Amino acid sequence: MKQETHILVVDDEINIRNALVTILEKAGYLAQGADSAESALALMKEAPSDLLITDVRMPRIGGMALVPRIKSLWPATEIIVITAYGSIETAVEAMRLGAYDFLTKPIDRERFSIVVERALDRHRLAAENQNLRHQLETRNRIEEMIGESEAMRRIHHVIGMVAKNDVTILIGGESGTGKELVARAIHQQSQRSNGPFITMNCGALPESLFESELFGYEKGAFSGAVGTKPGRFEMADEGTLFLDELGELPLKAQVDFLRVLETGEFRRLGGKTLITVNTRIIAATNRNLPQLVETGLFREDLFYRINVVPIHLPPLRERREDIPVLLDYFLKEFAQKHRIPLKTLSLPSLRFLVQYHWPGNIRQLRNVIERLVVTVKEHAIQPDHLPDEIRTSVNPGSRMVISLGTPLEDIEREVIRRTLVEVTPHREQAAKLLGISVRSLQYKIKEYGIEL
């Protein structure tokens, strides 16, 4: 829609700049002017434009220097350069540097409108393609929520129940357990799936920026606010706002956040107009919020308001039975991604990976497997290929001390029992680790009276 399209005109000649801004505004676009490349860069940092129109000749930083800088910082922004008649070579060079098209002075109004519309068509097409790629990547990442453990079955059941309702959800769990994946899965299965999914990491922002990031700001709201910018709540209207690391939200921001949760209304920073949004909130934290409530670092009323449906994601070490399935998935994913032959894990390597405690959870597992897929030249990944921290931190309790004279059947019974404990309930995986058939394993379990 035109009223949602932002265009920035950069020209040191005020008459030309104002004339172009007026034409664009009459056509229904949101347009503003900048009298220099420096001003343009400042405006772009505040709120990137969809299209930038710049003169080639300007004091200090000219259009030729501005084009590659804009494309490197904001590759999605299309650029049209304006050049004096007779300097076509300069315009062609600007296009080589990343500009979409050029216009010569004096500017023909009809051609100006055509070139602007074509540039914006290209911008919209690129944005749609990027959105499709993002959706595909998101679907692929959500597939990482695999596992046959009881914990994962429960989580999938809860996701299916809450996705169709607009209840507020709080996802808890250690870093790397997949909290954002769960939030995206809920969004994709909800009636808001065609709406935006906006994320905000509360732990990545200084306290002074929370209000402007959540609620946006009006032009002139503070020093440097040279334009109007919507906040995350507004951007997520008719969609989902995912607030990660909620426990890091400052107390002042907690008050404002609670008010919006209760009313669905807010004002931009420096604004007078009351804005109403229809936004679903999914929050996540790796901290103990009840403990923060007790110490006064988190508001009790906000905790109860956000904790309508709690979902806890267990660490990977508490669902080891899912590790072989995840390993198989990541080996296939990264072989396909990097276009190299599929690798396998030797049985000793598999034992190390299953027994490792994975402090970084699925995120760490994913990174380790990608590194192995890319760096190991052999077909089978051996223990020597594994990172030192994995090879040297195997739980000593998983090792057996065998005394001289111990009956062979006692040793076999204990080996089978420990293997079953490691990969429960995957008897197929246990049989593979032991180097016997599933039928033989079942016979041994019955013969030795092994109970789990």
C-alpha cells in the first residue's frame, strides 16, 4: 500500500528536493527530504526507507559514495540517482554500484513516476521473496522440535491446544532449548499465521530504549528523532509479539507493558494519539520469575498476567533419548545445506554425543554437528573428530569397573542395562549401540530379567 511506503529524497538543492517530496506525497507515498548524504544516513538509521532518491553531485559526500554505503547497510532499499544531462556515464556507474535506475535533469514528471513505481515494484517483489524464504527457514527450524520423549510429546500436545486460542503464553527453559521455535510453532498454527511475527530481545536493549522500541515514537520526541517510527507492539498488530528474556525487562517498562496487556492501547513516545492494537503476546525467559517477584525485580501482577499458560522446555540432558533423532536430522540438514555427501556417526562417537551434558542444549548440538559435517573429510565421524570438551567430559559414572573374575554374564547384563538407560525407550538404538539385533536384545532383556 502506498501510504505504508517510505521514500527518502536526498538533494542539497531545496527547490528540487521539496518539489520531488511534494509529487511523492500527492501520489500517496510517505516521503521526506534530506539536504545531505550525512542527513540521509542518520534518517536511514532511525527508520530505513523502501526507496532512496539521491542527486549525484552534493557537497562532502556525493551520491556516488552514498549508493554503495546505503546498499551495504540496507540492501533491501532501492536507489534512484539523479544526474545532470550529459553525465550518463556517471549514472551507469552508479547502477553498477547498486542503484536501480537513474533520472536526468531537468526531471520529467511522467518518467519520474514510472521509474519510482518500477523501483518500488522491485522492492516489493524482493520483500515477498525474502518473506517466503524466511517462512521456509522457519518451517525447517520448527522441524527441529523433534523427539519421541514424553516431554516432547507433552509440548506438542500443549502447542496444539493453545495455538487456536489467543491466551498469553510464558515459555520457560534454559538458553538454547528452542523457546523461539515453540513461539513460532504456536504462531504458525494459530489464526494469526498470516500476520506478522515480531521478536524483541529484552536483554539486548539498554533501559533508555525500551519505551521507544516497544511503543515507537513521533518525530521530535527526543533528540535524534527525525522521523516517526512504529514500535514492536504496533508492528505486531494482528499478529504475534515474541518477547524473549522477559526477566530482563526494567521495572519502569514492566508498568507500561502491563498497561498495554490489559487495555491493548498505548501512545507512541512524544505522541498524543491513542493507538489500539490486536496483538498476541508470547514471552520467554531463562530466569526464575517467581524468585524475581520475591526479590522485587519483577512485578507480581505482570507475572500473573503473562503466566496464563506456562510451557516449560526441558534441557537436552533430561531427554537424552531424543539426541539420536536430532543427530540424524542435523546430519541430513547440513549435508543438504552445504551440498556434501551425507556423513555417519561411528558408534563410539554416538556414545560420546549421547552421554555429553550439552550445557548449550539444542543450539550447541546444532552448531557442533554443522562444524563436524563441514570439517570432517571422512565418511564416518570418529571420536577424534569431536570437540575436546565432549571427549573429555563423558560422565565417569557411565564407565564400568570390571574386577578380575567377574562372570561374563554379569558384565553383559550390566552393559545392556546401562545402554538401555542411556537411550530409553529406543530399543532399536540400544541394539545398534550394542551391535546386536533388536530380537537378540529383547531376548537378553528377558533372559537377564532387566527392569527399567
